[in-house]
Amino acid sequence: MPIEILMPALSPTMEEGTLAKWLVKEGDTVSSGDLLAEIETDKATMEFEAVDEGVIGKILVAEGSEGVKVNTAIAVLLEDGESADDIGTASAPAAAPKATEAAPSAPVAETATPAPAAPAAADGSRIFASPLARRIAASKGIDLAALTGSGPHGRIVKADVEAAQPGAAAPAKTVSAAAAAAPAVAAVASGPSSDVIAKMYEGREYEEIALNGMRKTIAARLTEAKQTVPHFYLRRDIKLDALLEFRGTLNKQLEARNVKLSVNDFIIKACALALQSVPDANAVWAGDKVLKLKPSDVAVAVAIEGGLFTPVLQDAEMKSLSALSAQMKDLAGRARDRKLAPHEYQGGSFAISNLGMFGIDNFDAVINPPHGAILAVGAGKKQPVVGPDGDLAVATVMSVTLSVDHRVIDGALGAELLNAIVENLENPVAMLA
């Protein structure tokens, strides 16, 4: 029976993507693990691998098509002994993907018998399985949630199901009375429609810019964050003179290794160590619980054309300043090229957003859920300060604001975390101890 190749979910948050490029054509023979296409998600362009073997019988979605929903059939794979005549005709999807002007029109969708809907585990998370594996599991009464996939990224494939013992169908999910009685969550108000807004500017010259996947995701996540996360803000000024002097000394010693440390590298290290010294603040909000992390996984906002990434430096407390610097340069470079893998920009408990390099004195950053906090970093500027003995002096001062999720971190705990960050930055030598 022909197998439908479905638009994959290449990240947990992906709902649709762009089929940027086909790497195969109709009639090509493919094996499990072969590259089929390049898929653009809201964050990156990723290669999509085959999980079954066979011949590409028909391509259903044209190269360059945008807005292709996850689990939409994009091609049909023929198994041994099958031909294009075995591909049955079916109506086009209700929400057909939109092709860009440069791309050819998508052919009329001719699909095989559809596979069962993508199953979910008991906790509601999606189970990744090939269409053929789902069909075989359904016919044998095998619960996919009980299987471990051997395909790419843990996907369940035909061999996994055939090796499993037939059993009863997946047990029915139970719903607590409280959950059953809970009202549905109201949709987030989106404001006036685009048509209403456009009418306000009739007669005025403007350019209409369509939202790409990244901008849509940023808009949705930050709207959700500001509406659902109870932010509060803590502010401190940090004297940077000792850090700048220490940085200059280190950079001279590291010239032979072609290493140049930035102030941001010190900030990353200071935050990572602060999360270790205030472990209760190294936490994320997980809906009905708080997850307290042991390692310091620090995310850093990186501006790219059309949006931003927050690549995560895992185990940052364990790494040297030079290692953090090298890793940050690598992540930032690949972020700008949109070549980061999902695991490189997902996770973390804490984030840093530094606009000081743009001359911004101070600002309040929006928390990136599920993080417990984010540090907004302003520019270091020379200012008059009053010394401990009352004398007036000049110092380089940097203003920072810690945005905190009050569900995870209370005021006193947030203050303790920010004080630890300040202590690390104002006494940078101690960070190397």
C-alpha cells in the first residue's frame, strides 16, 4: 500500500513550515535515513530524512510552498511491487499550502489511503511514528506509546512495530472530575483585524509586509508571555571598572591564542555562577509544577534579520571564559545563518538580553517562557559616583534589570540572585577561583 510522506514536526512548537527545496524527484529510490527535502521552520532550515524505503511515486506539495501544516501529505512513497497506478485520488486538503510567486503551482493532491491520526502518549505528548508504522500498529492492536523508536530522532518505524507483540489497544485516557469541569481557555484577543487597520490608513502610502514564520512565533509567544506571566522587575547599577581592567589583562595574555573576551562573556559566566549560588532561582515554570535545574543553562538573545534567536549555553558554570566566548561566537554565527538545531535554542532556565552595544542605557526585557527570569543589560557609561568615604569619583556604570516570573521566584529570592550577579561582575577575579 502506498505510504504518505507527511510534513514533519521538526520542533515541539512547529505547527506549519515552508517546503523550501525537494532533494528527490518522482521516480527516485530512497532508503531510511536518506535526505528528502529542506524544511524551513519558524527558526531554521532543516533537512528532512526518510523513515521508510521505497520509490517516490508522487510529489504532492511543490517546492517553495509556504504554510504547509504539520502532518499534511507532501509526497507518496511506493513500496516494492507498487506503481503510480496504485496511488488513489483524494480531495485536496482543506487548508492547502500557499506557494510563493517564484514557486510552481502545486499539483493536484493524489494521496494514498490515509494513515491513522498521529497518536499521543498518556501525558498528551505526540508520538512520532511513520504512517506505515501507524497502520500496522492499528491493524495489530499495538499501543505505539509502549514502543521505543529506532528511526531518526527516535521515530517509530515499520521494523519496530513488526518486532512488537500484538496486544490490546491503547488504554482509554481518564480525565479527573476537576479537569472535566474546567472551562475552556479563552482565545487570546488579537485586536482589530488587518482590514480594519488598513482602512485607517487609506490614502496614505505604505508598504505591506507579510509575516514570516519567525515573526508570527515571536508575536504569539511574547503576547502570551506578557498576558500570562506575572512579571516583576529588579534594577541595579554595576561598576565595571574592575571587570574592564581584568578583561584587558586577560585579552593581552590570550592574544597568542587568538581569543578576545567580550563583556558579554563575563556576564554569561556571572549569571551561570549566580544560579549555582542561588539554586532555588535556577528554575522554570512547568504549568502545575516548578522544575528546579541543577546545571546553569543560560540562553542569550541574538538579533538576526527579521527576528531573534536565544541559543542556550548548557553547563555554563563549568566552562572557562574562553570556552564560553568560542561557543557563543559559534552559536551566534549559525543563528544568523539560521543553521541552529532545535536543541541548541530550546531549554535553559535563564536568559540574557544585551542592548548595551546599541547604546541603550536600560530597558525591561520580556521573559521567554518557561524561563524563570531574564537579565536586560544596558550600556556601560562613565558617571559620577560617590565613593565609600564620601568623595566624588568617576566610574563606568552599567544598568541592568532582572525581569522575574513571580510564579517561580519571589521578590527576596530574585533580589538575592541579582545581588549575586552584581557581586560576580564587580569582583571578576573571584569568578575564576
